Amino acid sequence: MTNILDNKPAFSGLKIYRPKIIESVKNQKNLFLKKIFFNNKHTRFFFMKKKNKNFFLKIVPKDQFEFVNFQLFVHKWLIKKKINVPNLIIDKNIKVLNTKYFNHYLLRSEFLKNDIIKFNKKTLAKFACELSNFHDKLKKIPLRKKIQVNTLKRIKTLEINKTKFLKRKINRKKFRKVFNLLKNESLFFDFIKKNFNNFQPTHGDLIPANIIYTKKNKIFTFIDLEDMYYSFFPIEFDLSLFIERAILKLNISNKKKIEFIKIFLLNYFRNKKKKLKFPIVESIKFNSLKSILMLITIYNNKNKFNKKELNKFIDLYYSKIKFLKEIDQEYLSYDKN
């Protein structure tokens, strides 16, 4: 397993970096918990072993009951539609743990082994087909309206926090780069409002670490569907995020990157008359801008900034990806007939 940020050609989950036992569970045989740090050293997760079965888990406050129910429904519905996602289980009574968790639910996800897989035409094409099927199923999900409402609320919150950030004069000097970027950027919110009816539910966080590959069955599994709760966006947002994180990060020539992207899109749109509705170049920018706005919202609420993350997305927003316009020109104009 390898982190995609290492610029190695793999669909990758993150390698366990430093497991640590965090709970001593009394009077419970064959049950223990670990806190896991991954190889980017800041992503933390919990691991549970119960009766020889392994789980990733999330401890969720009971006031997030609606969010928990949403997750359970989405996973069960997608499994029923033959989409590869992990089984999800909720434990409403977790008194076996530390008393501080009495007002929490334990959300358990089956532990899936992730195998390294190098990019080649065959594996990239297979993943593209599975992603296309995943998006097609999401169009018909019964909670579509709920995702729309949640997304509009989130966008409104981001817009309010952008205004709030720009009103604080100290931010002009303290965070000059992001201040100037946000001051001159208005297309994101205009784009969302103008095109919202053409969007659909998406994964929302389609990074390589959220794609598990199992060599034995030769299948890809989509994990970490939490962002779907407020991800009613164009499918291009998912496509461009995967392209940016899994292809543009590779230490290969731009010509080779174009070739990989074309293979990916060709197989994604294999049986569709139309292709891209929105440019990949703009979608990559909007994804980075959305992340910047999220960091701004956290800063407004907690007065804390993850400067490393912020600079990463600012650099991405201004990155020289003009060579991708070749993709946009070809796939925006494509018509099967």
C-alpha cells in the first residue's frame, strides 16, 4: 500500500503507520480496539477486532443520528444494487467501552484488505467502468432530494463564511494569498446556482485512498461515503478529483498523463451518447476552491488554519494544467452519433 502523494502509480489505501491500543475492554473476550495512524501521519482511524472479525470504526455522537441513518441506508441500498461498498453495522449500546462513549454510536465498517495495483490500460479501464456504473446507480437513489437539500445548506454556509472572512481586514495581511484569491473569485457560487438542476449525487471524496482494490476477486470497492451526505454536484467533480489525485500526481510526461486520462474517460463514457458537460480544468479548480472554502469555514469557527493544506489547494488552484484543455476540447464536443 502506498500514499498517492508519494507519486507512485497505485490505487492506494493508506498504509498503517503506528497502531496503538487505546481501550482496555474489561470482561470482553476477543474484543480490543486500536487507534491507527496512517503513513501520512495525520489521518487517524480506529480498528476493532471482535470474535476474530476485523472492522474499521467510527465513534459518532448520538446527536448525529440522521447522519448515521443516512450512511446505513446508502450502504445497504448500494449493496442491493450490486455496487461494491463495505457492509456497515451500527452498535447503539457501546457501554463496553470507556464511559465517555455512553452518548455515542459505534459505526462499524468491515475491514477490507487493499492490494497495490500499478496503473495500466486494463486496470484503469476497469475502474472507469465500475465508477460509471456507481454514478448511474446514484442517479436513482431514494435520498436524492435529501442530498440536494444538504448540499444547498453547505454551499450557503461556505458563501457566508467567505464573506465573513473577507470582512476581517486583518486577514488581508495575515492570509494574503487566500484573501486575494477569494476576493477575485465569484464563479464557483454562480456555477453552482446556475447549473444545480443538472447535478446528481456523487461520492464527494473520490481520492485513491477511498478506493480499495482486491487482487483475489479483481474488484474495486468504494469506501468512505460520508461526503455523499452533502455532495450533489456534477459527476465531473468526482472525475476531476480522481484525475488530479491519481494521474496528475504521477511522475510521468504530460503526454502520458493525457493518454491515461483518455483511457479513463473513454471507458467511463463507453455506452453513453454524451460525454463531459463541464470542463475538467474548471472542475479541478472548483474542487480546490471548495476545499479552501471548507478550511476558511473551520478558521472562522475555531480560529485555526491548517496552513499546509491551505497552501496545497492554493497551489492547485493556480497550477498550470492548461495541457488538459486537449481533453476538454475532445470530450466536451463528443457525440456518439
